Amino acid sequence: MKFLPGLSAVLSLALVAASPAPDALKTPPPDQQLLALVKEVQTQQITIAENQAKIDAKLAAIAEYLRLAQIYSSRGGK
């Protein structure tokens, strides 16, 4: 008779240990996580490309201003 409570305690502990953790239930499957990360990287790449285009446009404007400044300074004399 003393064997039955001990057996039930061991089985209860085994059942608790085998059940999934609460955090495991909340996390999406790895495929969904991977897709979310891929989408995030794609949006970041689009943003980087747009920013690079803006930088290139500003560099072209600065180069034009420098070219004009050199032309005007060479006409100034001396």
C-alpha cells in the first residue's frame, strides 16, 4: 500500500516534466520565425537602397556645386 503513493508521485513528476513549457507554446514554429525575419531583412534592404539613392543624389549635387565653384574661381582672376 505504501508503494502506490510513491508510484503516483513519480508518474506525476514524469507527466509534469514531459509537458511542454509555457514559453514553447507561445513561440511560433521556426518556419514562421524565419519568414518574419526574411521579410524584415527585405524591408531593411529596400530602406538601405532608398537611402543610398538619396546619398548618391546629394553627392552628385555637391560635385556639381564644386565644378561650378571651380569655374567661377578660375574666371575671377589672379
